Amino acid sequence: MKGDRVEIVVDAGDTTRTYEVVASRAGRRVETNVRRGVVEVSEVTRNGTIVRTARFMATRVLALVEQPVPREDAAERPK
């Protein structure tokens, strides 16, 4: 879904750095995997093809915030 994004806050020694991975086109989504001490955030197409990936050491990740695209309810749509 266009608008899906994940923010990653990483400890960079004396400071923190924030990275964002955003679904850049309609029909894409952002998936998060944690395995073997690595946090992997990937932008994926509808077919499951990985477009791009960001990898971070799990010991350095301070926060991982997943922000899905806001959905409209039928009651909120303008008539």
C-alpha cells in the first residue's frame, strides 16, 4: 500500500540516527524481519519481489515504528 512506512531509530555511538523505509508506489508494502541479530526492513511488491532492503544490527536498534497507511471507514467518506 502506498503510504506504508517504517521508521528505524539506531544508536550511532554518541548520537542517534533515524531512517525511514517507505512503500514508494501503489501496491507495495513494507515488511519487517528480525533474525540472527539483524533487523531487516524490505519494500515488497504485490508478487513478493523485494525492491530494496535496509539492514541494521539488532543490538543497535533503539526503536522500530511501523506506520500503516490510514484507512477510511465508510462513515467517514464524503458523499
